[in-house]
Amino acid sequence: MIPTSFFLLLPIRKTEGKQSSIITIFSIWNTMMGTSLLSMPWAVGEAGLVLGIIILITMAGLTLYTCYRVVKSVDNFHKPGEILEFSDVCRHYLGKWGEYCSVFFSLSALLGAMIVYWVLLSNFLFHTVKYIYEDVNHINMSAAINVTKGAICPHPRHPPIDPTVHTNNSLPVITSFMSQSLVVMVNNSNGTIHNTTDGNEALFNKVWQQTLTVPFFLVLILGPLLNFKSPTFFTKFNALGTVCVAYIIAFVSIKASQWGINVDFTPNTRLYVPKAREYFPALTGTLALAYFIHNCVLSIIRNQKKPENNGRDLSIAYVLVALTYTFVGVVFYISFPLTKDCIESNLLDNFPSGDILAFVARICLLFQMITVFPLLIYIFRLQLMHTLFGAVYPGLLHVLVLNLLVLALCVIFAIFLPKIGTIIRFSGAFCGLAYIFTLPCLVYLLYLRQQGRLRWPTLVLHSTIIVLGCANFFGQFAIINSE
């Protein structure tokens, strides 16, 4: 149902009709490179450095395999000229409930992505306007924030040491944590600054609040862009996602070169880096969404010039994605100059509004997300309306009501739960439970049983994958307060 051009990095010309392996590989990479990239350093820190790297590699391999199973599933009963989605495959093997289940969890993944986008759009718009306001008026409302080597600690979650343990390093660690905690005293929950301001600055702080007013300003900006029958115009900006990812990689590399390596494996020290932590489900949940492309991979490879290369191209794309996530997550984590627990689920929150490199990153991502959000809501509307009414555009009233409901939900999260780490890991674990771990394995097992080729080792292996998906989902509740 979804046009291939929505996902292609460089849409092919109509006269060509087919896409090369290079376009396929980088289109898959570009589609998977989402907001999870900004959460990787935080998620790696939740798992611990060594365990985090192991999970990054393991989850890449696991999700690659199940995605490959999705790709191969349509080959089993595909007819020339027929366009199939994975929901059609699920209906064939599991009946109507399988089709509805696949559509429901695909919609859930899209809804989770839209909520995260809205929270980040509010964040980026807030900091962008704040930077411009300060620059134009030659003021610095963030002067009270404690900045160390260009980094800040907005919300220290807990002290990095056990205060009952006395070591030679305890005093500097406690002193550092107390200085970082001053940030909480100068910031309120709405992202405004408590400092001495004149009337204009006080009015700006009142009108421009990250989690109170900015989400509503976004409705005025994006609302009119969401009711078009086809947002094909926005697909022209697909390549901007690649530019933003390249800039984030460069941004992290520059900051890491300035900071150097800040790692200490000795417990109870300021820069202590644990090898493994009990909060690792935060990383597995985040990666379930970061590596999630199962609901649109068939649309991307549909016009592949050489379909026999699908497995190879998919593998190369996943390797590139894993390398990108690992580089950003690990490099930022080991170089961050403050206590590692200060790393935010949005790594840009660890930089003040006045940081010029962070400002460029925010404004680049702001524009890129403004162009992607209409595509997300269009795909969401297309799948939902087609399932319920058999038409992708049943009427303007239907579209308006759906858009209002989606925007209302996004605004509610942006105001009351603006924690992208929590949203990403729960959304990823919930959708991944069905679309990554369960449905591809069930479909494959039923296919083998129909062919009379199902064996115990295969059954045990795929049953284990399903169990891992369940454990990943329920594990999120065990670390409910990790962010």
C-alpha cells in the first residue's frame, strides 16, 4: 500500500523502474536511522559499556534474521504482478487475526515514532527559538547553568557513588555531583530559567516553555500540513535525513576529540564506567525500535533490480546501521566529561542552548522532522483507513478527526511525559514483541510445517526468539524509573 518513493534515499526515475543495490542498501539504512540515534549513549550507559556493545551486535543479528524472514515470506506464494504486504502473509497463515495483529502493531510503531518526534520537535523548536532570542537581544539566560567542557548535567538521576563508602576519591566525586545538581535548582520542569530578568525576558520565559506552550505552537505549524491526500512533496527531502545523521556523527566526533577519553573502571569514582548494569532492558527496548524496519522493508525492496541480492543487501544495510549506532553510542559515552549518569536520553540535552554546534544540529533535525512527520501520519492514516474503510482517503472529516486525535495524543506526551528514552524503549519492546520476534517466526514455522520440513531444532530456536521478545517487553517494567 505504501509507495516505494516514501522510503528511497534517492527516488528512481519513472523511466528506469528499478533500483540498484546501492539505493536499496542506503534507503534501508536511511529509514532505520531515526530518533533512536540520539538515545544511544544513554541506552549504552544503562546497559554498561561491555554488555552494551554485546547487546548492540546481538540485537542487530537477531533483528536482521527476523527481517530476512519477512522478506522471504512473500516468496512462498507470490504471483507475478501481485503486490503483497506482510499482513497478507499473516492472513494466509494465521487467518484474519494474524492480519489485524500485524496491522495493529505496525500502527503502534508508527504512533510511537510520531510521539517521539513531537517531543523532540518541541525540544528542538524551544532551544532554537531560545538561542535566536538570546543572540538577537545579546543576553544569556543560561548563564547560571554549570557548564563543564561545554557539557551540562540537566537532570542528574542519582549520585555516582555510595555515600557510605569512603575512598580517597569520594570528596571530589561528591563535590562534582553537587555542582552538577545545581542545574536542577536553576531549571524548572518546563525548561525555563530562574534568574534575574527584565520584563521582556520574563514574558519570553512565560510564553516560551518547552513542555507547556511549545507543543501547542507546533500544532499551528504542522496542523495545516497533515490533511493532504498525498504528501509526495515531502519525499523530496528524504536525503536530508542522511545529511542530519552525517552531521550527528561529525558532531559526536568533534566533541569526543575535544573531551578525550573519560573512562575509569574503578568503582566510586567520578568517571566510573560499569561494564554491565541491571538496566540493560532499556537498551534492548530501544534497539527493538532502532532496528525496526520489518513493516516497510517489502516496500523498499519491491523495485529491486536484482531480487536475488535482497538477503545480501539487507545484511549490508544492517551492518551499517549497527556500526552507526555503536559509534555514536559508545564514542559519546566514553568521552562524556561528566558523571555518566548525567547523559540524557536525547544527547543534545547535554549541551546548553548557546552551543553553536548543538544549535546547528537542532535546527537541522527540526527541519528534517517537520518534513518526515507528515509522511508518518500519512502512512499511519493509509494503513488504518484502508483496514477500516477499504479506502486510503474516505473523506476529509475522517482525516481531520484522525489527525486531531493523533496530535492530541502527541501533545499530551510532550507535556506530561517528555522522556523519549522511556517512550522509545516501551514502544520498541511492545511492537517488537509481535512484529520482530513473534509473527516472522510463527509464519516461518507454519510454512515449514505445511512443507513437512519442521524439525525440533528449528522449533526450539524460533520459540526461543519469541520468548526473548516477551522477556524484552516485560523487562521494561522492571526498570520503570531508569530515565
